[in-house]
Amino acid sequence: MAEKRRSREQWRELVRGWPGSGLTQAQYCERHGISTGSLSRWRAVFGREHHACGGPARSDAEAPVRLLPVQFGDALEPPRSDRVLTVVFGDGVRLEVPPGCDSATLARVVDVLAQRTTA
């Protein structure tokens, strides 16, 4: 793919724009006329710079999942069949899991979303 020469700041904006775009890395790159290799390279460059300046090694959009402890009171409500489990990912994607959802299907959906956020 023939890419036009971009400034460092233009690359910074492209790198910042991808996580919130809702597109796969390939789709985002195609839309902006850049290669996935170049985007990955610049993500690494800016990630190293950020880390060298005392910031975290990853951007907020790439931060690893942090699990928090959950505490329940003494009196738990009995399970209700009308409750929906909602998972909100760091990039704003919401996953609503209805009662009785097939666990194999849910596992495939979570795998796809995980690949989307790490691609």
C-alpha cells in the first residue's frame, strides 16, 4: 500500500483514533490509507515514549482488564429470570447477556471482543 508521508503528530492522531473507532485494525487502516504494520509500529513508538516519560506502558484503551472484588450482603436475593448481565468494555462496547444464554456462544463473543481490543 503506497502511503503518503505523515508527520509525527498526524500519526499520533491516527494511533489515538483507532481504539474508539469501532473498527477492526484492518478496517481502520484501510479507511485511512495506511498499513496495519505502520499503525502497529507507531503505536509501539508512542507507547514507549509515554512509558519513558513516567506514564503507563499502555494507553487507557489498551489497559489490561482489572477485576474488582465483589461482596454480598447476608441476605441475597433469589435469582430472577428477568435479569440481564451487562458488561461494559473499556472502549464503551456494551455486552448484554440474557438469562439462559448459551455459554459456548457467549465464550465466542467474548473471544471476538478480546481480539478486537488487542488487534
